[in-house]
Amino acid sequence: MLTKVAEFRAQPAALLFADYCRSQGLQVKLELQGEVSVLMAAADDVPRVEVLLTEFIRQPDHPRYQAAAWQQSQSVKLAHKVNLRPQLAWRQMPLTLLVLLLTLAVYAWQQIDFRAAAASLMLLEQAELWRWITPILLHFSLTHLVFNLAWWWLLGSKIERYQSSGFLLQLALSSAVISNGLQLALAGPNFGGLSGVVYALVGYCYLSDQLSGRQRYLLSHGLFGFMLVWLVLGFMELLWINMANWAHLGGLGCGLLWAFLSRDRRRP
């Protein structure tokens, strides 16, 4: 028999906590009652669930909760048997998903008519203001595409969940303009890719964690070091591919600046 333990008005929080309880071997269930998610637990598990709930309320952004959510292979089911995983993802990180889908759509367009796609999106006419943004949607190989989208999904989704969609939008747009502008000024308009924005996310996530002391983004010293080495190798022209090195540098600087300027809002 299940016993009511708590009510959540924030559905994402309810799903996150329920996943964590399951990862601890506890029998829990969520029931949707109007706009409230009710957490039910087996009678024997109630004391343990209550202890975990106290910890969750005290520190809801601890990485262990998100880790448990991804580890749970089964989907959370509410009383009416609706699978909320896709809805939860869309609600928590709509901008991350939108940019990913737009980039995939542009890549498909490039395969159909590369010249038209490139002519429409590259920074060829500075007076057409959208072109200061749109080069981030162009990718010139499948490897280029997968590498950038993997980083965008990994870091963009975390920033959007921990900060907001608006924050991620500002970070992405500002880093796109700065990285594209720097690459245009120092190397010309023949470039494209999300890499400048990716470097901004890398810089922001790494420095943000270092300044706040709260390991939200879990970007290790090793991964950050790898991205710096990759940047240096690009400038030294030791790699087998052509890279928009100035865009990478501009994006990294932009991300580090964002982390520094917004550091107070992440302090406990």
C-alpha cells in the first residue's frame, strides 16, 4: 500500500526527486492531481523518503539528482499513464532542443543545395544583421556537426536548467556575434559552425564552477585543458582540418566574461 509523502507544484522537481528515490531502491509513484504532483511511497519506505526529501529541499541542484534521473531506464509514469520524459525535456531545455533541430535542418539543406544554404547564412553582407548569427548553423562535415552538437547538448541543457532559457539565449547570441565578428575581421567570411558558441559554453561552465565552488556543470580540468590544447593546435595549424580559430578564441573569452560578470547570482 502506498502512502502520500509530499506534493510538488513544480513537476520537473517531482520527477527529479522520484528518479532519485528509485535509484536508491525505494518504491515511489507520482500521481497528477490537478496541477499538483503527489509523491506516494510504500509504507516501509516512507521514513527514508522523508529523509531524502529534506536533503533534496536543502540542496535541489546537487548533481546526484540529475545523475539519478539519467540512470533510470524506465520512464516516470503518472496516474494516467502519460510518459512525461519528452515533455519534461522540452519544458526544461526548449532552446537547447530548438537550436539542435535548426542546426540539423540546415545541415540537411546543405546536402540538398549547399550553395544556396551557404549564400543565405554566411556572413557575406554585414548590413543584413541576421548574418551575424546564422553562420553558427552551418557545418561542413558530419564530424564537425556531431562534435559541436554533442557539446551544445551537454552544456547548453545544463545552463538552461540551472539558469534559464533567457540566460542561455543571451550567452549564445552574444558569443555568436563576438566570435563571428572576430573571425570575419581577422580571417574573412568563409567560415561556419557552432564552435564559437561551444567555446563560450565551455568557458562559462568551467569558470562558473571555479568561482562559485558549486560543481553544477562538472566540466573537469582535463576536458577544459583539452579544449585549450585544441585551440592552440588550431592556431599553430598542426591539425588536419581548417578551423575558425578566431571564432573559438572570441567565444571562449565571451564565456569567461559571462561567468565572471554573473558570478554573484550563483553564490549560496
